[in-house]
Amino acid sequence: MLHARIFAYLLVAIGGASLAQADSSKAPGTHLSFVTCPIVRDTDPTPCWLAEYEGELYYLGLQQDTEAEFFPPQQGYKALIEGVLTDKPRICGGIPLEPVKATTLLPERDPSCNQILPAEGWVAPPARRGAIPRISPGILATEIDKPRPRRAPLPPPEPPFEITTFAIPFDFGSEFMLNKATRATQRAQWYALGTNARKVEVIGYRAGALLSNGKRLYEDKRLPKQRALKVAEALRDIGVGDAEIEVRWVTRSEKVTGKEDYLLRRVDVIVTPGEDSAT
């Protein structure tokens, strides 16, 4: 009987420890990385994007214009969700992930990724611009916020002028330059012009994703070259003065850890100021 009680106690203790470990694994600050169907909640004045993982609902962001910080995924496709768990109150019914990256996994369509939830009393947080058109069939936005003001021009770079690296971000599996990539490329170009750069190096990289369930996603080996050539072409189009543009790429995948792996999917632009620039 004593042995039975000890055995039962150990089972309870082990079970309690496992539960505590499971709970702590979802503590604020936990990095989550998973693939799922994105979900839209039909809130006013702007729809919310959510994602479900292991029975929990997470808030990703709002459906806004292309200038917003959060770029939403697409329904009809699965998405790679990478974010950090917060202890903020639920938004649109989901626990906020912040920062968060949602990447549409193209090109394979998934017809099951079409879930639209009713508002159920939830109201979207304020946004500078609503979405047009609304996600729900047959419903258009009835009110549009004022457009955002024009982006202020970049200030001229200030000394000391040093060799500086600008990271150009890319979505998983993609060579397309979205707004963030375009803006980062413009900053690199602006620094090259402002420092009379003598050399601009463009280096393309690829990196997969380590999911929270232990599985890995891998990017195509052709992407580093494609990304580097895209950025180099953009720099030539907008101009970098007399700087020589050197382009290369790294075919091996950067090591992923499940924590901000999206930062590794990039092109680095390294600007070397000219000798005649101010110091």
C-alpha cells in the first residue's frame, strides 16, 4: 500500500511538473512559429486577422493599407505565423502576438482556409485607415479614415560616416520586395549618395523556419541569388552615384532557432563611404 501511495504521489508530481512546464512554455515572451489557416473576424470598422494554434486563438493585426506595419496574409492559403506572446488583453478575441510576421505560403491554395468569424461583440482597435473592400462578401467599408500624410524625406546622413549595413527583409519563400524592403533599399541608397559611397555590396541570403512543434521549413536554394539581383536592380534604378555595386549570394541556409527566423531571410546592403566624404 505504501509503495502504491508513493507511486501515485510521483505520478501527480510528474503530472504537475509537466503541466507547469506546459504553462510556462506559453508565458509572455514565448516565441511561437506555426503554420495554419489565417482567420478573419468581421469587426468594425476594420477586420481583424487571427490564427489558431493548439486550441488557442491569437491576434495578428488589422486589415489596413499597404503602408501599415502589419501586412496581412491571404485567405485561401496557409500562412506561416511567427510572433512573440504578450500579456496584453485580448484583441478581437485573440491573445496578441507582438512583434508578429504572417507570411502567405504560396503558391499552393488551400480551399479550407476561408474561415470568417462574426464580430461577436469585439471591436477592432483604432486604425489610421480602414480596409477597402471589406473581407465579408457584399459588404463594403462605409467610412474611410483620412489618408496618411506624405512620408517625410529622409534627412541627410551625418558624420562620422562608417561602413554601414542595411538589412532588406523578404517574406518566406519569396523574392518580391514589399514596402518594408523598398523603404530599406531607399535608406541604403540615400546613405550611399550622402556619403559619396565608393562601393555598395549586395549579399543575398536564405533561411528556413524552425516551428514550435519541432518541424522545419526550408527555402529554395535559388532565392539568395534572386533576392540579391532584385535589390541590386532597384539600387541601379534609383541610383547610387558613382559607387560600384558588387552582388553575391550565400546558398547555404542561415541557422534557424525558432526566434525571429524571419530576420534571416534578407539581403544585406553594405555601403562603404567614399574617401572624400566628411568625417
